[in-house]
Amino acid sequence: MPERRLHVRIREEDGAFWATVDEYPGVLATGDDLGELRASLEEGIRLIKAEPGGDVPDLRLSELKLEPSGTPASAELVLA
């Protein structure tokens, strides 16, 4: 499956990062740093994309790229 650009909205609050993904409503992720946040986002997206029989897709996000303040961050979603 080809890579897909996602629009990730990140905010930092009380020393932690929080994020949502425009393309996957219901995915809410947290992390102490951007690496943890990315791992949490991957897990949330896997659960959303899981098949009814329980098959969970193997996927990964590229490194999160923070955009200028007031705009969403972006990442590439790669389904393995």
C-alpha cells in the first residue's frame, strides 16, 4: 500500500505531548517525547484499522515533523 500523508495535531501540555489525527477520528495519543507519541499514534491507528476478525495491520509512521505554530504536524503512514 502506498504511503499516505496524515495531518497530526500536536500540543504540548505539562511536559507531555498530545495528538490527534484528522484522518482517523477517535485516535488520541500521548507521549513524554515525540518518539513515544509516534508509537502511541501507531498503536491507535492499528486498532482503528484492525479487521473484525482481530487481524491488526503492521504499520509504522515516519518521524513526526513539527510544522510552524498553529499548523498541524505531518507524518507518512506506511502499511507493511
